[in-house]
Amino acid sequence: MKKNKASCKDVMSHICESLGEEIDSPKCAAIKEHLDNCDGCKNYFQSVELTIDYYRKYRIRLSDKAEHRLLSILNLDHE
């Protein structure tokens, strides 16, 4: 099964749109520079990605309460 991964540009566009900024704005440029150089952010996003991959791969069934808690810990919206 092929995963639909977002490109770095897609992610930055989403972040900037969420902030109401254009992708070439100074604020978005500062965010991109930070993300490119911050090991803490890189580790955080890698752990989120791994958690989501395992969750999908093993088709883990969680109670509503556990799923809500996991999504809250990862700061993800429940859709």
C-alpha cells in the first residue's frame, strides 16, 4: 500500500495558511529555518510519523477514550 506523503512545501504551505501568512512571508521563512535546524522539532515530527505509521500498519483498535488521549498528546485534531 502506497502512502500519500506530504512534501516539505505542502507542509510549509499548510503551516503558513494556518497562520494566515503567505509562504514567502518573513514569519514563514523564520519557521522554515527553525524546522530545518531544530533537532527537537525533527525528533517530535519523526515520533508523530512513526506513531501514525504503527497505528495504521497494525490497525490498532483503541477505545474512544484512549484514541482521544493519543490524539491529544500528539496535538492532532480528531477528524
